[in-house]
Amino acid sequence: MVNFLTVIIALICLLLTLVVLIQNPKGGGVDSTFGGQGANQMFGAAKSSDFIEKLTWGLAISLFVLCIITVLVVNTQSGGVIDAPLQSQG
């Protein structure tokens, strides 16, 4: 279960990175490097930037929720005890 959640988190991180890189830093819509003109003509500049912004928020929220769920699953599987080795002072 933890491995599955970790893979899903990694995929969401990659998608979130790509979506953030696609965004135009000036707020002008989809970057032309990734075929922005075609997307702007198909959706219109405002609709494509709204879609990218909503996708960014959705991926960020899902990443946050999945991280919390993963911590809860790991904590439940370990019986609520984290086995961290103590370092000696010597």
C-alpha cells in the first residue's frame, strides 16, 4: 500500500512540475514552447490559463492529501511507533 501511494505521489510530482513549467510567468496563457498558440486558439487565452491554474491547484491539493494519507498509513502499519535509532554521545 505504501509503495503504491509513493508511486502515485511521484507521478503527481512529475505532473505538477510539468504543469508549472507550462505556465507563462507573466500570466499571459500557455507558453508557446509547448504549443501554446494552438491551445490559445482552441480554448482562448483566458480559458487555457484558467484550466492550467485549476490543474495546478488540483495537483497541489492532491499531493498534500496523499502525503498526509501516506503518513497515516505508515504510522498505522508500524503500530504508532517510529523506530528511529538513537545515536550515542560518544
